[in-house]
Amino acid sequence: MSGSSYGQIYKLTTFGESHGVAIGGIIEGFPSNFPIDIQQIQLALDQRRPGQNQLVSPRKEADKVSFLSGIFEGKSTGSPIAFLIENTDQHSKDYQALKDVFRPSHADFTYQQKYGIRDHRGGGRSSARETACRVVAGALAAQVLQKLGVESSCYVDQIGPYQLTEQQWYEPAQIENSLLRCPDTSVSHQMQAYVTELQALGDTTGGAIRCILKGVPAGWGEPVFDKLHAELGKAMLSINAVKGFEIGSGFAAVSMKGSAHNDQFNADGSTQTNYSGGIQGGISNGMPISFRVAFKPVASIKIPQETLQQNGELKPHAIEGRHDACVVPRAVPIVAAMAHIVLLDFYLRQQRNTLFI
């Protein structure tokens, strides 16, 4: 199976299935002799894992990461960093009824068509459980970026019809103060009531995550096909359930005039507005990078739906098991991780580009 690697210099390859023995990854290109904070990596995993509160999937996974290579006496050695996360709370029996069933809006049908075989237990390789591996690589990248002065603010800005009216920087404590990682208290309470209602109905909803990256200097990115915002878009759209990506003004730019949308310069090279979202010509301009990621409603619902059987019949089927009514709060560390992976990769590319300057 191809398509399990991301990055050019800072490269992550992941492996494993939702209900297999373990998931894991191999990271290449991480700088050598860098002190690694394992606790910071585990904290990011804890923010993604299921079972953390009553509003998310009750699956109980410790998501304890074990490093197998690439770290010695607390520092990176420059060799590939291999890691493993054991699956300890699989309820594969919950999926036995799905052995010959293609669930609506899942990857069951497409995987069967492509490979002629599929792991029906929790979606196998198509499960969002794979994203835990991305969080590990992203948390490692974040530690390097912090040394470079790059910071991120990533939070839920919409669940269902409830949305924040402004995009702004929030500190981690403000974000983590909400069970749904929405830093606006009043909106967060509305979201919580809505998610609780959907849990009782056996239904689900979508939402969106805002990510702001500051401290990225001007000059990171590549022209033409490897534009920084294009790579961010690819990284975000590779996350399970993501259906949309917009940077800066995004789709709102459609209704604006050029005279209003142009980011006019200040004398120091900064801009008076930031409709470009911190990137111009595919290269960072020194302003905060701001983008938004849209997630569809979770496809696994307990309401009976017409479901395609292996033999071609259509029958009503309700999906059992432990699923989120809204996946967006647990996706916040995933979005942040993919952003950090992209930025570290482009930082290392920039080091290569400016070697003789």
C-alpha cells in the first residue's frame, strides 16, 4: 500500500490498523543532537486519544508511545526515529456484523474495490486511529519550531451551527479549558449542549478548526507546485473526515474587491491586513499564517440507514460501537501536528536553499 509517507526532508511513514496489535511510524530527517521532551509528545497524544471526557468516543486507549530507535540519552541521534503505540482496547466483535457490509460514507466500498480485500474491524488502515502517529511526529517537530520562535494556536471555531464570530490568537490554557477546545465560553456551552443532544439521538455533526501560526519568518515555501499553502492544504485534506481547507480570506475573497483585499505594505515589510493568510506566491511573508479546516459529520451513526451488502442487496443497518458525535475536538492536535510537520519540512528545505548565501 503506497501513500503512507509524508514530507521531503522531514518525512513520516506510518503503519498499522485500528484493531491490529499496534500502530507506529518511522521519522526521517529529524535534526541530530536535539534534546527530546517525551512528556510533551505524550501530552499531545493525550489530547487526541479517545475516552478523555463524556463528549467523545469512550474507547479507552492509553496511547502510550514507545521509541525504538533514533533517541539516545534524551537526544536525537540523526538516525531514523521509530516508535510504536499499542492498541489495548479493541472491541473487534463490535464490527463482526460489518464483515459483509459497506457502510455509507465510509471507505469500506472503495478499499474493497481498490485492493480486493479489507480489514472490516474499525476500518483498518482507513481508521482515524492512524492519526496518532502524525501527532507524535508533529509534537517532535513542534519542539524544533519552538526553538526557532514559531508558535501555534489551534482551536475549534465551529461545531454544527455554532461558530465563533472572530478569528484571533488564543493561549493553550484558554483552549484546553473547554471540553470541546472552543476558547469562547458562551459558544462552547452551546456546542456542548448540541453534542449531548446528538449523542442521545445517535446522530453526529461536523465542525471546523482554526489554526494560527506566528513567528514564521518570510521566505519559507517553494514556488509553483510546492507552495507552502498548497502543502498545508494537502496535509490537512489527508486527515480523516476533512472536507475543506481555506487560508487567509478563503472563500470570502470571492465577494471582495481587489482594492479591499490587497494587503498593503508597511515600511518594515509587514502588511496592514492579512487576507493572504501569511503566504504570498507560495512563500511565507512574515505575517501570521492563518487557515481553517472543515470536518464532515462522523459517518458512523446509530440511526438505521440503507446499507449496501457484499451480495449487492440494500438493507437497513444501524452502526454500533464506540464513536464520536463530533470528532472535531479530538482533531485539534492532529491539525496542529500536520501544520508542524509541514513547517519543519519547509524550514529544513530553506536551510538547503540558503546554504551558500
